[in-house]
Amino acid sequence: MPDGTARIRWAGWALAVLLLASCGGKRPVPYELRPSERIRGVYHTVERGQTLWRICKAYGVDMQTVAEVNNIRDVTQIRVGQRIFIPGATRVLKVEPYRPSPDGRPEPLRPVQTFEGTFIWPVHGSVTSSFGVRNGIKHSGIDIAAPKGTPVRASAAGEVAYRGTLRGYGKILILKHSSVYTTVYAHLGSWEVREGQKVRQGQIIGTVGNTGRSSGPHLHFEIRKRNKARNPLFFLSRRP
Ligand SMILES: [Zn+2]
């Protein structure tokens, strides 16, 4: 039996996205509700002795969030002079460098987390726009280039929570995978599933198109945990 309450809740959520997307910032909108959105923050330029963890501690921000926004999967890759976007910060802060102990041991590096194994690539193709911030605009997913008509596959098993057309996103599907995870597939050429339908991982759910705010056929793909957009590249295998 379909869960009526859940369906109403999802329809309401989708409607809220539609209304918010079409009324251009009259109400405060969590940035993760849009494919791209202005975001406040500052760029911190890495200086000698500063690790990602030190920088995040100084700014009081979650290191995993900063790593995902900046596409830093490997904290050993941080270099002096690198610019790191700190979401929410209003000014650049001084960050105390690490002073090596007398025995010269470097500071232990805290790794960022990756979550491979649950989600698969919905289409094969190169990532033409990554998750993160560029010129003050946040991109809540990744863009994967693929020819028009290419089948789009469910990244994980779940249920079609929403099928419709939203400003910016064009033809869109939202799959619900658990109580916390959803995935979003946008700019579709066609839908191949209906709302409420259960889907298996890898099942064809639509095709690549060019609908909505899009400059050529591609799939805009999002992974959200508790409706917060996460960096899909931290969840997908390195190679499609
Ligand atoms: Zn996109």
C-alpha cells in the first residue's frame, strides 16, 4: 500500500521548490534547494604550516563540508597558495601554523571521508561542471556530459518521489532511497518511470536531455543527505 502521508509530504516539498524557484529570493531559501545559487563565504589562501583541519578549526566550520565544497578528497594535496572557499565566513581569519615538535614529526592529518559503494554513476560521461562554488555561485550537483537520449540509470534502489518540471532543473526526477538519502536527475529529455514507482539500482529512469537552464545535453546529478546537497564525487567510484 503506498504511503499516502509520505507522498503528500514529497509533493509539498516539490511544490515548495517550484514556488521558491519561481519567486526569486523573496523568502530565505536553503541554497541546497536549487541547482545553483549565490552563497556567502570567503577564500582562505593556504600558508605554510596550515592544514585543512587547522583552517576549518579556526573558522569553526565542518571539515567534511569544506572538503566537499572544494573537491578536496585527499588532505595531503593541500598546497601553499591554494585558495579554499570557506562557506559562511564573512572575513579572512589568521590561522596558526603547525609548529613541528622537537623531533620534527609532522602534524597527523585527519582524512576526509568518502562513501563509495552505495551509489553508481547514473550515466557514463565526463564531468563538465563539478560540485562546489565558482564566482560566488554554488553548484549543488555535478554535470555529466552525454549525448541526448542516453539512458539515465537509478544511482541506487529506491522509489520515485517526484517527477515533474522545475524552473532551472527542467524535466526532473527525484528518487528517495532511505529515510535520509535522495538523488536528483535534471535536464532530462524524457521520464521512463512514474511517481511512486519502485526502482532497482541501474534501472533506466529517463534519458539525457537539454531541458531547463542548460547549455547542451547533460545530466545534472545531485546526492542529498537529509536534503543537504553533498558532493557526488565523494560517493561515486573514481571511474564511471
Ligand atoms: Zn548542474
